[in-house]
Amino acid sequence: MDTSRKNRIIKITIWAVCSIVVTAALLAATAFFWPAASKQLQSSSSEKLSYNDAIAAANRTVSEDTSNTDIRPECRSIIKTHGKKTAKAVMMIHGVSACPQQFTDLGNTFFNAGYNVYIPRVPSHGLTDNKRHGEITIPAMAQFMNSSTSIISGLGDETGIVGLSGGANMATWITQYNSQTISRALLLSPFYQPSESETPSWKIPLLRNLYGRNILPDSFTGSNLSYRALGKYIIIAKNYKSDLKAPGLKYVGVVTSENDTAIDKNLAVNIPKQMAAASGAKFQYYSIPASFGIGHDIVALNQDEVKKHADKLYPFYLDMYEGKDVKLEAN
């Protein structure tokens, strides 16, 4: 091989190696240092609605879900009212990969206690192909949170929110950016980021930026949760107000389960606690004993252990939401 050809090969090899190194460096920088701030999540566009306008908007949402054949019938948005604006109304937001069905029974508990209840379907959730919840986008999440808040604003004199897992994450954002509407919040198994056993802390930026920004193709956990969706919920949490303040907030309750290994429990308690302190609101926390046998989803009746304790759990959640000093007694 002549010298000039050998030199060309060496140059090409060096160029290729340098390109790989630069690409890897850019990917690493993106993964760990990409700012989590999102313009759509830095302010709210919700508005106060009259009862009639709120009902009309809720009915449109239910109608759109009903006409969309991609949405499973049991997963359509739910509106339950007493035919008029009530003293109290509550919005319930389901978890990642779940749908309004998750809150059907708890919603009935609140409705029977006199509340108007709205349970909206999070975008890309409740579809016939459930893995498509990974298609959710940040703009769609922001629009959902704002439009849903507008609807609940017209359903009661006092309005509040209940969220489970990723829904509790959304509820935390809504509470801070819509404190003129939301005066109380109950956060169940709040998912702000995974537990250390699920995802080591050094991997969180990878999950948030590479999957949450749709750079890597989607992948799924053992329980079929989309990495892309999880990354976007983590982005929401990174866009809370720096001081977590929600003027007008009166009460925050948090419930987790001792058996829950999915979430970072320190954040699950400390973020709402700090939000309450910054807002001058009452804070209450309860951990469901391990003896109840309940894991992360502490609401849905399709789980045997939740069903077994439903007669105690649902009234307990209502009492916790209302700020009563209560605890669970094992059977």
C-alpha cells in the first residue's frame, strides 16, 4: 500500500473516531444538561367559567371521547353533577397509562357526599393500544391541565383536585399555577420521579431529556409504562414554581403506601409539604400500613387488595381531602 493511500485511510479513521466522540459528547451533554424549563409549563391559560359554560365544555369533552373509536368505552372522561353548581366540586386526574376508570368508584364516593365531580382523560391515554400513552406531548399536557381547570372552576363554589401518581404530579402543577381556582388538593402516591430502586438518581436526567424530549425511541418498564411518558411527567415537576407557592391554597393532603416501591417517597412528601408551607396551607400526610397489602395504585378497585379495603379506603380519602384528622384501621 502506497504512503498517500495509507495516510488517507488514517485521516478517514481519525475523522470517524472524532465524529463518534463528538456525537457521544453532545448526546451526553444533552442528556445531563438540557434545561428542563418549558415555556408551556411556565404559566396558566385557564379561565373562570360559569356553571353552564363548564358543563357545556365537560359534555363536549365526553362527546369527543365517545365519538373517538380509538378510546376504550370505559376510559371516556366522566362528569357527574347534581344539576347545579354545588358548594364543593372536585377534579380527579388518573395516573400514567391509566384512564378515568381508575377513579370511578372514588368519584362516586365524593358525588354521594354532595360534590360535583369531573374526571377527565389525559391525552393519549385510555386508547385501544395502551402503549400509545407514550405519544403524549408537553403542549398537550399543558393544554389538558389548563382546560380541565377551567371546567372545574365553574362546578362548585369551592373547587379542589385529587390526583394519583402522575395525576398527582399534574395536580401539583395545577395547584401552583391556578391557585385562584384550586383551594385544596389530595395527592395520592405522587410521582415526581421514580424511586432509587426503580431508576438510580444518575439516570433521571437520561429519562427526562433523552426519553422526555423524544430523542430516543420509546421503551417500556416491566409494567408497560412508557419511558417517554415518564420523562414528560418528570419535566412537569421541573417546571413547578421555584418557591412552590400557591396563594389561596388552604389544604394539602398526601397519602402513600408503605408497600409502594415505584416512587421517590421523600419527594412525594416533601414537595407537597413545602408547597403547603409556602402557601400558608394546612398539610397532612398518611402512609397506608404494609399490612393492607396495597402497592402504588391505592385507588383502583380492579385490584384485589384495594377492593378488600374499599369500605375503609374511600371514606378515608374523602376525609383526608376535607382535612379531617383520620387514620386507617386494619381489618
